[in-house]
Amino acid sequence: MYEAFENLTELYLSEFILAILIISIIVVVMSIFHVIMTSHDKHQVVAKKIKLTKKQSKEPKIKYSKEFLKRVKGIDLDLKK
């Protein structure tokens, strides 16, 4: 059994490798065409789902008390009342 398999691999190894190479190239080309052809249809559907959001004009400021800032090390701020 092993001798028959070894004999077949010696005879048809290059043809087997060539067939796998051709099949892989065909799969890649078909997938590229599939992506190119279907991208236009999905672009319109995605554009309808996207909603524009309002930008926040300013971030809310956080007010800290003097006692809190005294306990925090490394902050030296002049607080106004």
C-alpha cells in the first residue's frame, strides 16, 4: 500500500501542486469579484442606518471643594469662591 502511494506521489506530485495552485487562484479572484460587486448594495443600506449625532459644545466642568483638593497630593490650585 505504501509503495503504491509513493509511486503515485512520484508520478503526479507536480500536477497535484499545480492543481492546488490553480484552484486557490480561482478562489481568490472569485472572492475579489464578489466583494466588488456586492459593496455598492450594502453601502446604501449602511448609509441609511447611520444617524448623525449632535456634537457637545462644551464638556461639563467638575467642581471640587477645597477640602477635597487639600487631601489630594500634587495639586496646587488657587480656588475662587
